[in-house]
Amino acid sequence: MEAAGRRLTAAEAPAEPPQAGPGGAITPESSLVDLDNFWQRTAIGFHVVYFGLLGLLALLIGSSGDLSSQDRLTGLIVVAVMAVVYALAGRPQVETETDRDWRTAVQVVVSWAGLYLLIGVEIHSAYFLLFGLIPHLWILLSTRWAVASTFVLSIGLALVVFAQDGWSTTTLRAVAPQIGMQIGLSLLMGLFITSVFIQAERRAALIDELRRTRTELAEIEHSRGVLAERERLSHEIHDTLAQGFTSILTLAQAIEVALDRDPPAARERLALVESTARDNLAEARALVNALAPVSLHDATLVEAIGRAVERVGRETEMTAEFQAEGEARSLPANDEVVLLRTTQEALANVRRHSAASRVQVALRFRNGGPGSPGSVTVAVIDDGCGFDPNDVAGLGYGLHGMRARVLQAGGVLDVVSAPGAGTTVRATLPLPPSAAADLNP
């Protein structure tokens, strides 16, 4: 749209044309598209007004008794030419959104030349064509050219009047105020309407930019959610399936050693292999269905941790002990998963790396003081070889995964160890308000 119906010029437009929708494409819901649709509807109004003015003028000319037959014929021919030129050249230019071409010049020149000719043959009723011709200047031309054309063509109209009435002081005093008022009102209304449309187009562009940004943020948030879910699943797989397969591998090696020397022990370990494989299969199905750990399906957190400790004792030669302190309360499912997975991973590390002879697991529910919600802590303590917790390179994926999981749940993971001094892994989560209320009746 030009000015009141034009596209923004390079100086007026934003640095980057805002677009709405994924990929930056302007969608049918774009505000710029809505604005263009509005202009198309407005352009129909301009057509109706202009053709209506021409039709009314033709009716007045044809019914006028003050004009000679030749002047009436001349007037009707001029009006017909103006109508045809507008239909073929002016109308498409008013509706188009592309750059103006030669048809714009044809429309402006023919329409104003027709007005001058009608005034020249003393058809003074042609003056009301200005209600259509002046808005067309602001529609078809850029702001700069519209201002210049308003001055030039209005002065041209004054010259026609001077040529008709003669050059005199009386004519100058009569015409000058009218032309001055015409120029002033034309510039005032043209510049005002132009600024309104420019602001509307900029606002529409801004809305499209905001929509595009909102869409991009939604896509980024979705991607972050996908990555977080992938990380969660990787932790789940590491804490369940990987540990289960490690247990099966350890038992298989023990069976190979005991197969000839101690068949009853081999059969016992085969039963453990079968049990571990079944649990692993159940965990895999639970992961596929995005469910909580199988251990928590038919047992409380205390019972699930107790079973994990008992299994380690049965599968290894370590002494495995478990104790629960405080009054146990049901926790949010995510908190129970975090505590159980932390315990399982810590026990798996004890079995694989510590060479310990004894492991203790303690689950403690603690009341909070005034203003404190209380906490639940699980601690896994072994008497194995230990390690240096400050050696980041020596920390495996399991410890990093445990820490990330506990921090995500709003808790704290402490790892206390030293070479030859055993290891303590302690995860602490704050109790939710409901559970804290149960502990502090």
C-alpha cells in the first residue's frame, strides 16, 4: 500500500521484515495479512466513491440547461475517458501491493487533465471530483510525491481559473484563499491518514514478530523438554537395566566357577539370574510405558529399599543391613523414585568398585523445627576401598546421574570418602508440606 494504502518505504520499515509462524513465513493468521485484507476492502470503497462521483457528474452535465450541446458532449466524453482510464489503470494500482508502474502516472495525468478541461469549459460542478482525486494522490504516490503533487496540481487548478476568468486582482483575492485552504486541508488529512496507516502497518509487523518469537520460544521449550526427558530416561536405564545386566554378568561368572565344584550353589545362583532377569524385563516394560519403578508398584519406599539391600546381600558375599528410622510417610512419586534410584546406584557402585565386606543402608524421616518442613534421607555406607571425591575425572556416570537427579528434586547429595576409608553416599530431600504435617501433628 502506498502511504494510506502502501507498503512501508525502506526508511519507514523495520530493519528485518517481521513474519509470523514457524520458519518465518507469513501465515494466514498474520497481522500484516489482516491489514492487507482490510485495505482490499477499503479499496472497494474508493472505487465506489470515485465511480459514483463520475456518474453523478455525468448526470449533472447531461441534465444541465446552462451548457451548450458541444460543452455537454465534451464534458460527457471527458467523464467517460476518466472512468475508463480509472477502470483499466487506476483501479489495479489502488489494489496492488507491488511497486507502482506507468499506470499510476497515466491515472494521475488523465484524471487531473480531465478536471482541468471540465473546469475550462465552465462545468463548475466538476469541483466535487476533488473528493476522489486528492485521496488518490496519497494512495497512489509515496508521501514525498503526494505532497509535491498536491502543491503542483492545486496551483495548476488555480491557473486554469485564472486563464478562464482573466488575470486580475479580484480573481486572485477570490482564488488564492480557496487554493490555500485546499492545499492545507489536503496536506493535513493526507499526512494524518498516512501516519495512521504507517503506524498500523508497523504495529501489525510488531505483532507478527511477537507471534514468531512466541512460536520460537515454544519450540525451544519443547526441545528442552525432549532433552530433559532423554536425560531422565538415560538415568533410568543406567540405574535399572544397566545395573541388572551387571548383576546377571556377575552371577554368570560365579556360576561358571561353582558349576563343577558346588552344583547346589550354581543352581541357587541360576535362580538369582532368573529373578534378576525377570526384574530387568519388568523395569524395561515400565520404562517403555513411562511408569514408576516396578519395585514401588506393590510396595512402600521402605519395603522397596529393603528388598534392594536384601538382594545385594544374596547376590554377593557382603553383609548387607538396612534400617528405617522415624515414622515413614508416603512421598510424592518422583521423590520416592529419586531415593530408590539413588540407593540402587549406590549399591551397584559398592558391588562393582568398593571390594567391601559390609554395607549399611539407612532411611531416616526427620521432623522439622519451627518453619522447617523436615526431611527424608537415605544413606549408603560401606567399608570398602574408598576413593577421592575431589577427583572429578574419576567420578563415573552413576554419581553424576545421582547428583543431577537429587538436585532436580530439590535435594542435596553428599559423598564422603577417602582412599582406604570406605564411602558414604547420602541423599536428602525436603519433605513436602503434607508429609511434614503428618510428622508434626
